[in-house]
Amino acid sequence: QVQLVESGGGLVQAGGSLRLFCAASGRTFSSYCMGWFRQAPGKEREFVATISASGGRTAYADSVKGRFTISRDNAKNTVYLQMNSLKPEDTAVYYCAANGKSWRPSVRQYEYDYWGQGTQVTVSS
């Protein structure tokens, strides 16, 4: 069993930055692919970024490429999402997720077994 707790969300002006944190429980964190997803009001949850178990491979949604960076510290059981040049359309609840079955990065929500409760990010124009 893995428990995920996100933090770091908040209100920021367009063009600003935020860093999201996802703290994971469990001794096998370093073997999990991790991902960030988001859900805006009235929209379906969508993929944002993913990182392999070792941190050596990443992938991003086109909408955030070049602005967001996913990283992880396996010694601290934590995954991060650095968000720069934020836009109002980035406003959403951001969720951290773990894929307990694979080390490979994945963009597919159904491959993730564990989810956090989410953290709100609001970008004002």
C-alpha cells in the first residue's frame, strides 16, 4: 500500500511559479513510476507529467512542456513538480499518482494504482 500526500498549491499571478510536492509512504517508492495529473473545473482529469522510477526518464503534456519540470528524490520518497510561467489555464486540482506495477513513465491514468487527495493551484490573470 502506498499513500501519497500533495502540498505546495496556492494562488499565484500569471507568469509566476509554484512548486508542488508529493510525499509517498512505503519502502518501494524507488521502484515506482510517478505521475502528475490535473483536473480543471468542468473538465476531465488529464495527464501533466511522468517520471521513471530512477528519475532518468520523463515525459510531459504538450501544454506544459518547457514550463513544468518533474523530478524526484528517492531518498526522501518525494516527487516534485516545478511550475514556471504559469497561465490561467493551468488552474486545476493537481494530483500525484504512483504506478506500482512499472518503473517506466506512463501517460495513462488507468496504469496508476495510487492517488493523492489533490492540491489546488489557482492562477489569476
